[in-house]
Amino acid sequence: MQAVAPTLWDFGGSRRARLRIRTLVMVRWLTVAGQLASVLFVRFVLGFDLPLAACLTLIALSAWMNVLVHLASASTQRQVADWEATAQIGFDILQLAGLLYLTGGTINPFSLLIIAPVVLAAATLPFRHVLGLALLASACTILLSISALPLPAPEATPFAVPLLNRIGNVLSRLLGIAFCAGYAWQAASEAARMELALDTTNAVLAREQRLSALGALAAAAAHELGTPLATISIVAKEMARAAPEGTPAKEDADLLVSQAERCRDILRRLTADPDATDDVHGHMSLGQLVEEAVAPHTKEPEVRVEAVISGPRGEDPPDVRRLPEVLHALTSFVENAVDFARSEVLITARFDDRNITLEVKDDGPGFAPDILAKLGEPYVTSRPGAEGSRSGHIGMGLGFFISKTLMERTGGVVTFRNGKAGGAVVTVRWAREALEVRVE
């Protein structure tokens, strides 16, 4: 049994959230304010000698960039293209590097801030753009360690930094760029993948609920139409008896009788549909639940699929709510077991005074240790394609994630393990009151 994704939805992969103009503009305004405050504080409060005009020119350049971006954009809510965001973040890196050049280079404590633009890029941009910006920031850091104006200091106070300290500063900045950008990239990737997986789960659940709603609508229509259709049938029969033989009225009356009978047959089939979810079909026995999950696989020639119901002696299996989430997830577990079983799949439904438990077990190779540790997370699978699968499903690693999520939404606790004699075992346990329907 392996993690297999549904084939009804085709998601090409996760998409990271793009930056908006508003975000870039706001971050740059905050940067401008912070740089301006720092430069003025160092010059006029601490009394350090620094090239004030050049520093203010670079800060004004950043502010002017913000004004141009704002004027060129029809809306600040617009998402920027990847290349545009890369260009703007690259500008921010160069502007900060120029300011650091004027104020001591990598010896300046604020040189650590060169990591921030790369982290922002790592959280929102594709890998190649992030790599380019990381290399740009690293190059600026190395150049600033080689050539930069002296660090501002009070007059007559020499400030000489040993070479070893300078090298350490450079290495710490480079490692900071690499680790912080890598962490942001990984976190954003996992968030995007999880969001996609949850969207897929919601799509599966919405589909099952729509199918269930259609069944309920059909059952309700059958009940509502039964009485007027019976009246039409009676009137049509009376008209047929009263009409002379061979007349058009007789033919029309006979046609009405036959069509009314046909409609009644259709309604009888609708009301007999076990998938309808009106008040009558809103619940099922525990045995029926297992039978519906097993039914699509009973004719599989290579694998014997068997269902067993067990509980206290002399007690009938409880009736449970007909939940599309449970039906879909249980069917998915059975399908995976059939795909990877050697010859047998056993579905066991157990009940007692407190719990209802469903167990799906196969005699296949079981879960691989590295897969078992992460099973139930999105995009975890050991099967790259449909090879070896009886159903032909392609493994994206979403199948178990979706099924586990659906079961947990109904109050079930899902566990995965390998059997003592081999094979994979999936168990779902509910508190009895969470699933049972009391039939009066």
C-alpha cells in the first residue's frame, strides 16, 4: 500500500505568492526612514564624521525610486512579475551596499541588513531569481570587505580592525545570506505545498458533497412527484376508458398512461438508490459502509478483497451517518491496498460500547521505513509513476493526505503501521457517538 493521489484533479505544482507593489513600496519607505534616522543620529547626535551629502543622496535615490514605482503603477495592489521584483530587490541591495561603502563596509554593524532583501526574495520568488540576488548580495559583501571608506568614529580616535576580524565579518555575512535565504525558501515552499494540498482536499470534499447533494435532491424529487404523478395516471386511465376506440383522443389518453407509468418507474429507481441522502438514506449500517467501499474491487481477479464485521456477541452492528468524507477516504484506502497487495486485502470493522474502528490491511510489501515516518503529509510517496499499480494511478503523494484529512474532519484518528506478519495496515478509530445514528 502506497500513497496515491486522486486522478480527477491535475495540479502542476505549488505556486508561491507573488509580491505586490504595495509591499515593495512599503518596505522601501521603512528602509528609507530607518537609513535617514540612522545617518542623522550618527552625524548630529554622536558627532561622528561621515560623508553626509553622499549618504543623503543615496537615501534620496531610494525614495525617488519609490515615487517612480508608485506613479508607474495603476494600482498598488498589482502583483509584480518575477523579473520586476528581482530588479527592485536588486536595486535595494546595491543602494544599501553603496551606503555601507560610505560608512565602513562590512565593519559597519548595519551591514547585517544586506541579508534582508535576499530573505524577502527567497520567500516569494523562483529559485533562479533568488540565486541571482544571493550572488549579488554576496559579491557586494566581498567587495565591501576589500574596499570601503573608514568606519565613522569621533575625531582623534583611531579605529583599526584586525584582518582576522574582517574575514570573520565577511564569512558571517555570507553564511547569514545562505542560511537565512535557504530557511526562508524551504519554509515558503512547504507553506505553498501545504496550501495546494489543502486546496486539493477541499476540492475532493466539495465534489463528494455535491454528489451527495444530488442524491438527496433526486430522492426528494421522487417523493414530491409521486402524488401528482399518481393523480395524472388515474385521470389518464379514466380518459382512456371514456374515449371511443380508434379516435385520436383514445390514442392520446393511452400515450399519457404509458408515459406516466414510465415516469413512475424512473421515480422508483431513484428512491431505491442507496446513494440518495434524504432522511431515509441519511444513514447506513456499518456493514453497508464497508460494502460500498469494497464493492468496486470485489471483481479484481488478482486480489481477494474480504470484509469482516466484529463486535460484542449478540449485538447488531450500529447504524452510522452516511458521510461522503468517510466513504471517499475509506474507498481510497481500500484502493491503495488493492494496488499493492499480493493476493489479499482484509477490511475489518469493529465496534464496542465506546468506539467504532475500521482497519484496512493488505499482504503486500508494507510501508517503507522512510515513507512510514512521514505518511499522511502531502507529497509523500515512493511511487513516481503508474508502474506496478493495478489501478494505473500516478503517485503524487496526495492520496493519503487527503484521505487522512477527510477522516480527521469527521472526528476519526488515523494511524499507519506495518503488520507483524508483513503488509500495510491503516486504522481509523472514532468515538461511537461521533459516527453512530440512533434509529428510533
